Amino acid sequence: MSIVDHLSEVWTQLLQFVEKLVSPDWGALIGLLPTLIIVGVLGPLLTLLGLAWLYYFLRKPRVHVQIEEGPRPAPLDDSGSPVVAPGEPYCALDALIHPPGATRCERDDSPLSVICPMCGIGREAAISTCGNCGLVLKVESRVRVMRAAGPPPGGAAIA
């Protein structure tokens, strides 16, 4: 085999390779279209959906529950007297605000007072109706009852 024959063979192989790039097998490429559509269209959409879900999961508002147990000291104003919000039971002797539903002070067992939210008159926390305006203010204590998820008693399909 001569050098001219060898160069001719290399040239022929190079032309066959370029021919596959210039005029490819269109039947095989058409068969790849569903795969290209899934990868090119659905892939980015699913990626954006996943990123949006991740952004929401990281930035979503979270509820911070803090249940106060027992009495807490009442805030004081400039003159040093306790400031009590209407509707909260408080002990005037100890300057403590108690949880809703309490009627007696935990420290000295004295009756608690409450300020009516409607008229601003003070009364005992054990009395549920304001003697001045008639507002019924009976606040129950914050006892949380947790129930297991499931059908109601008697079955799920009570008609």
C-alpha cells in the first residue's frame, strides 16, 4: 500500500464522518424527540417547581406557641403601679397577672380581680357578669385536649 492510497483512505473516512454530521440519520433523531421534549421542557419545569417548593418551605411563616404557666409579674408604669389589661385576672396585692380562668392567687390565696373590657370597672374574677354594664366575661382556662385522628365514635359513615 502506497502513501497515496493511505492518504486517499484517510480522506474517505474523514468525508464519511463529516457526512454524518452534515446530513444525519433523521429517522433516529425523530425517534429521540419525545426524550428531548421531556428533558428540555419538563426537566426545567420540574426543577423550577422543586425550587419554588424549597423556597416556600424555608420561608413559610411558622407559628411560635408559648403557653405561660402560672402567674407573671405585671408591667409597671412610670409611677410604679401595675398596668393590667382588661379581661386578665390579676392580684392587686402581689402585682401578678394570672392565666385566664384563675380566680384565686397562687401565692396568698386571695381572690383575683379583673377589669371589665366594656366599661373599665374592676370586679372579682369569680363573678362572671359585670355589675355595671352586664357584660358576661367568663374565660375558661387554656386546657388543650388532643385527640387521635380517626373516625367519630360509632363509625365513619353515620348518616
